[in-house]
Amino acid sequence: MCTPEFEDQQISLWDKQVGRREMRKGLGMFSVVLLFCCLVSAGTAFGNTYNNALPPGLAGSGTPITITLDQLGSQQITGSLTPQYSGGATFYANYSFSFTYGGNNYNENYSFCVDPRDAQGSMGGYTIESLTSLSSNSVPPSNVGYLESAWLVNQVMAGNLNRVTAQAAIWEIMFNGSNGYKFTFTSDSVGDSQVGSGTTAQPQTGSIEWWVNQAVADYGSLNPNGFYIAATTQYQDYLIYVPEPATLLLLGSGLVGLAAFRRRFKKA
């Protein structure tokens, strides 16, 4: 029969062993959850389909791809785009596109039109170029509109701006008359956008003109990492956003550190 002191020691030892087992189980489960979150943040779905991702090495390579254009819903904008649609027209306002590369499928959901040309369902000859080469302190005048537009897309991702108003504001930035094209907003199909009743200098807060002014004033604060232009010589160009791989590497290094901690704890 065990003495009370010995029984207490055995119970204490058993509690520690159980506690260690439970902690190891908890760490193992946490590792699985973190790995799953890492895959989700990468936009990776099972079956070789990747959302908001690019194939490694594609950007800047000049390799042409064929994209399939998909609208994310039925949102449309009515307005005029001179000179080819000076009498008014209806334009899609919520874009996404997909493509196949290396046997995998890629879907770009944060896609915004930055080109006055027409589009069709399947379009070839696209190359992907990064905006990271553009500096907020030294930007070629022809590229400032891309950074201002990217600032608006960043507001969409932050939940501060809806896609339809963002697209209308991007068109007003890109087609402001300086390049021979002029876009004028009239209305949209879902009532998301506001023309604004204020002056050009002080438009109504939240209106298209207000967001244009915000982008022009604040685009220098934008971190362009993750923004790309999908460009071709025949069809519309698109501004897209893809999460930077560095974020995924940070999560991956966390998993490695967690595994190392678990091994160290087990030895102890």
C-alpha cells in the first residue's frame, strides 16, 4: 500500500504526464488548423485550383496567357466614354478572370478594368507585370493612374468601398481626357455609386468624385506589393491584386517554429 506522500507524488506525476499529452494534442491540432489557414490564405483550393494567386515566375516573364473573363454578378454602369461611346453605353462593373497555366487553374477575383478597349469571353496574349517597380516619389505620368487605381482597390479589400463605385472611380481616373478618352458616369444597376451634389473641389462624401480625389491625394501611401497589370495589345487591360508570397512564408516559418517547440517540449 502507498503512503499518502507517495500517492500525492504519483498523482502529481500522473497529472503532469496527462497535462503534457493534452498539450501535445493541443499543439498538434493547432498546427493542423494553422496549416489549413496557411492554405486558405494562399487562396489554394484542393484540385489544383488557386484563387487570387499567380504561378511562380509568371509575373515579369513576358509569357503570354489566355484568360477567360467572368463577371462577378450582374452589376453594370451606364455612362459615356468618348470618343467611341460618346452617345452613352452600358458597361460591366464587376470583373474577374481565370486562366490555366502549368496544368493548374487560377482565378483572379480582385480584377478591375483600366483600359478603354472592348473585351470578350476568351482573350489571348496577356502578360503579367508588377506595380512594385513604380515608386511613389518618382512615377512616370502615364503610370500614376495605375497607382491611384490600386489605392482604390486596396479600399475595396479593406471593406471601405464597394466594387461598383471603385470601378467607376477607376475609369474616371484612367479616362480623364488626358489620354484622349473621357469617361462620364450616369448611373449603375445596383445603386451603389453616387454622382455627388457638391463641387468638383468638394464633392459629396462617398461619391465617385470624392473617392477619385482621395486616391489622387493619398496614392503615395500605397504599398504596391501584390498589385499587377494583366495587359495585352488587343483587349482590355486589368489591374489585379494577388497576396504576396512573403505572407505565406511567414505563416510557414511559424509552423516550423511550432514543430521545433513541440520537439523541445517532448524532450523536456
